[in-house]
Amino acid sequence: MRIGILTSGGDCPGLNAVIRGAVLKGITVHGLEFAGFRDGWRGVVEGDVVDLPRTSVRGISKQGGTILGTSRTNPFGGNGGAEAIRSQLERRGIDGIIAIGGEGTLAAAHRLSGAGLKIVGVPKTVDNDLDATDYTFGFDTAVQIATEAIDRLRTTGESHHRVMVAEVMGRHAGWIALHAGMAAGAHAILIPEQQVSLDQVTEWVTDAHKRGRAPLVVVAEGFIPEGQDAPHSALGLDAFGRPRLGGIAEQLAPELEARTGFETRATVLGHIQRGGVPSAFDRVLATRLGMAAADSVAAGSWGTMVSLRGTDVVHVDFQRALGRLKTVPQHRYDEALTLFG
Ligand code: F6P
């Protein structure tokens, strides 16, 4: 059986480890053959395919990004659709697909699987906001990068007696902000799930300053201050119809400076959080998910995705796994709140 692998949506550290895990186990244990689609669903729709022999995955688990490339192409748009994809797969001699992607990719995989295509999914997002799995690979690396950056902001903030505001990724959920903020000892953590007023942030900053600290504020890109109902950014929509995020730190910094009288600087970490080598945790998780995806293929468990539950990798139906966002629960935010005082 020949299986095509694709990586779709925003990249994140660990994608190559998934590919390697699937290819190594698929070839050596299950006798499968592999091909890779270039740039996610675009490669599927256009039949842009490359062979993936064992040698092609040698040493790649430590490489950032994805050797296959990625895109946000919708497989149902343009020349796509289930029938077009079915005939592309037949033409390329591909019997089934391993789709590595986030909610959008997996929802498309579910829909294609409903149309009779043989697909197995692997969940992916640095944001860690997929309810289908306890942790997504890439998240640990992103938290590590953000923590190191915030630690660095702390020392320059302390030297200049400034307030430092660090913006991290997290469009719908504040997992990166929560974990990096806790790890770095932030004096305020602001996430999309929690409505916090600017008065409250000002109080946290002022209190930290009174204790002789250089106040450190960590804000997730999707945070909306209490009283504001629109997304904070006036940057409009991106090509995919999503509000362009990025900029909440730049909005907060002058506001806090005006309210507190303390000099304040903003730093947006942005895509740095998605680049570079994956952490050991992410390499192991991603490798295990890739191997489990090869097992699903060999078992003919189409229409399912692999998922981390506790410390075990399990197989779940798309139907049961998708559609729910995993946001930061109140008790996790309350733990962080205790540390701000
Ligand atoms: O979903 C992952 C994510 O990194 C979000 O945190 C962020 O809002 C978005 O992707 C950025 O997307 P792009 O790489 O398309 O700018």
C-alpha cells in the first residue's frame, strides 16, 4: 500500500518528526510505501507528489518546519473536491492519506473521509487548543522559546526600570501565554478566555513596581481588554477572512505608560515561536504520533486520528474528536493569578 503524507496549515516544530515516525514504522514494520504531497492540500489537489523512501527522513526529527512545505489551501476550493482528489490519488498510485494539521485540516480530512477517501489524521498546532488531544507537538517548543525571550526582557526591563509587555501567539486560547508567563514569573498574564480590565492590569503593574520589580506583562495575541468587544487590531482581515492579529502589546504599552507613569516597551514574539528545532518532548510526542498514524493505516482504521490521552497515544474517530476548542480553564488561570500578587 502506498500512503501520501501532507502537512497543512501553520507550521510548527515537530512536523518532520511525525513524518519520520510514520515513514520508519510504516516501512519497517508494516511494509508500506510513502509519498509526500508538497504544500499541504495544494499538493493533493494538483498531484504535486514526491517519493518518501526511508533515506528521505534520515535525521529530520530535529529539523524545524516541514520538509514537505505547507499551505492553507482548502481542498474543497478551486479545482479540489472529493472526486478530483480521488482521481489524483488514483493517477499517482496513492491508496490513502496521512494528514497532519490543525482543526481546519482535520475537518477537511473528516469531510473527505465521509466521501469515502482513506484518511488518517494527526493533530497539530503550537496553540495547544485542540480538545482532541491533551497536548499538541510544537507547543512545548513554543513555550520554551517564549519563556527564554521573556527572561531576556526581564533583565533589560530591570536595568531600565521599565514595564515590559511581551505578546505571544494564541488566537483563541492562552496556553502559550499561561505557561510561558508562569515559567518566567510574569506579573500579569492576559489571555483571550479572561476578560481583564485595564484598571486591573494597571494595578498589577503598579503593585509589582512597588515591590521593586520591573513589571512583566505577558499577553496572548487574541486578548481583548474588558469593555472592548471588537478585536483589538485595526489591521483588517487576512487572505483567509480572519482578523489580522498582532498588535495588542503595542496597544497596551502606551496605555499602561499613560496610566502608571512608568516607561513601557512592547515586544511581539510572533513567528519566532514556530521556528527552529523542536524540544525533546515535542520530538518524542511527534514521533509517537507519526508511528501511531502508520499503525492506523496498517489496521485500516480510516476516518480516525491519533491523539495523546495522558501519556498514551490513542486512536479516535474524527467524528468524536473534532469541533471543540480547548481553552484555558478557570482553575488554571486562578493558579497563575495567585502568583501575580
Ligand atoms: O494557529 C497557529 C498560529 O500560530 C496562531 O497562533 C496565529 O494566530 C496564526 O497561526 C498565525 O498564522 P500565520 O502563520 O498564517 O500568520
